[in-house]
Amino acid sequence: MLDELKLPKALAIRLGKVAMVERVNPESIVKTAIEDRLNYLEWKEKAIAQGQADLDKGRMVSTAHVRESLAKQRAQRGATNKKAA
């Protein structure tokens, strides 16, 4: 497992400056940044797999249908806003 991480000098300097300003140790910033990125990548892969599963099962909506739905929502909001005024 990776116990050591080598950073480019410019990145290490930036990390040190931010750690000093935030009054935290650089390791906690790196740990949080890696965890956040991994969470995003895992979420993205899951979302892609779910989307592909929907496509495989034939569950999809056309662009025309989305546009029609949005137009109806805008019209409804416009009518509501006129009543409020």
C-alpha cells in the first residue's frame, strides 16, 4: 500500500502555504483531498453503471420529450408568477 506520496515541488509549496493559513497539518489536507476525489470517482462510476442499466432495459427519454417537459414547466411558472404579481 502507498505510505508515501511524492509531490511536485510547486504543489508541495502550495500545500504548505494553505496548511499554514488554515492552521492544519498538510497530511490532513492531502487525506481529505484524496478521499473527496475517490468519493466523486466512485459516485461517477456508479451513476454511469445505473445509466447504462437503464439504457439496456430501454428506459430512456428523447430530447424532444425533455424539451416539451421543460417548456410546460416554464409556462406553469410563468402563470404562477403572473398570479403572484
